[in-house]
Amino acid sequence: MSRIGKQPIPIPDSVKVQILSNIIEFEGPKGQLSSPLIPGIKAEFKDNMLILTRENDTIQLLSFHGLCRSLAANAVTGVSSGFTKQLEIVGVGYRAKLDKNKLELNLGYSKPVIYNIPSDIEIVLEKPTLITIKGIDKQRVGQEAYRIRSFRKPDPYKNKGIRYVGERLIKKERKAGVSVG
């Protein structure tokens, strides 16, 4: 029984909803997004609430019910307020610089890493070591944050690298029997 799928999605007054046969389109102050509507799941809009219902209780349709509801809720949040992810750069000499639509990362390599910023994503540098990624699509924001993080993942021995703000890292001990010299 899908508990997520049964929950109604509150729609703010600034968001317009259009229900088509296989997608739901949302338009708000931040932009326009669409959410898929899988066959067997129906959407109806009443009293500023979007309610998704399913035809039967097959296992496949139960899981798709919750998925469709989550994707639609994320689209509503995206077009009304947007999503953000923050990355923190830790390490001596590690920093970022923003030039128009390029992000230059100095991460201890011989040359700086140049990252071209996609058109649907906005990147803000609050400090040279704090990167904020903003956008309306939750999946795209998370994907681009992961792509930037992958240039220098946190080292398990020194905890240097790019990490999400609030990410807990477990520092490993050095190997026993290795002489430090």
C-alpha cells in the first residue's frame, strides 16, 4: 500500500497546473517543469491540491504511484522555490573561482579543473571554499553537485577534497607498520 502516493500535493497560488494524458505540466515563478504520469495512475486537481489515484493494487502500480507523487511534488517545489546544494572545499590551497559560465577549481592538481556550467544551473561562490548550486530540477542540481564533487572526492586519510556541507566523514587511521620518515 503506497502511503506516499496517497498524500495530496498542496499547490501554491503562484503555480499553474495542466494535466495531460501522460504528463503533468507545472509553471511557476522560477520556470516550467513537467512530471510523468504512468498509465494506470490518474491525476485530478481540486481545492489547490493535486491528488494522484491508481486503477488497481498491483505491486508495480503501487510503487509507480509513490514515484509519480514524489516527482510531481519535487516539480511543484522546483517551480515555486527551487533547490540548492552546497559544497565545501577543504584543503590547503584548494579554492574555486567563477568566470561568467565557467567554474575554475584549484584542487592540488598541476592544472586547475575547468567546469562549464550548464544553462539550467546557477552556481554562486559565497567564499572561495563554499560553492552553492541552485536550480529548479532536483535531479539536475544533485547530479551537477555530484559531478563537481567527483573532481576531488574527500580523502579518507586526511579528509581533504570537495564534500557536501554537513556530510560526515570517517577518518581512517594510517596503516600499521609503516614508518613515517
